[in-house]
Amino acid sequence: MSFEFVKPDSSKVIFKFDGRLDTIKCRELDEKVVEKAKDCKTIVFDLEKVSYVSSSFLRICSICAQLANSGGFSFINVSPSIRKVFKISGIDNLIKAEV
């Protein structure tokens, strides 16, 4: 599992995740992602290469949504199985997710 980020300008960051975002891996990601996202108004998580998300990843999403406030947090390239997790958790009602 890895992640990379692209910062097209000072107010936007796009994170591209890869693999399984399980609890152990999310512990490694948590501080790194929040640090890169903290001053951005727009935060995008690209989940094209993600096969699994844990509740720890949902926590990271929640933190980033709060950092971006006013709807500046979104997901792109969400697979049907990940979309199902978002629906069950209710996060799909709070955060914009695109296929």
C-alpha cells in the first residue's frame, strides 16, 4: 500500500491511494495525510486503486472533511464495493463521492 499526493495549488491537494487501507496501514497514514491537508480548502481522495477501507480510513476522511469544511472534501474513482462501505457507514450522506 502506498499513497502519493499532488498539490496543484496551495489550496488544493489530491491524494492517490493504493491497495488495502486497513487499520494498521491507516495508522501510518493518519498524521502524514492530515499534515499535507491541513491548510487546503479542497481535499480529494482518489480511490481508483483501493481494494478495501477500514473504519480507521473513515476516521481519516472525517478529519479531512472537517479541515476542508464547507464541502471542499470529496472522493473520486470509487469502486462499487467501497461505495457500499460508505453507504453502510453513512459517510456517503456527508461527503461527495464520484465513480
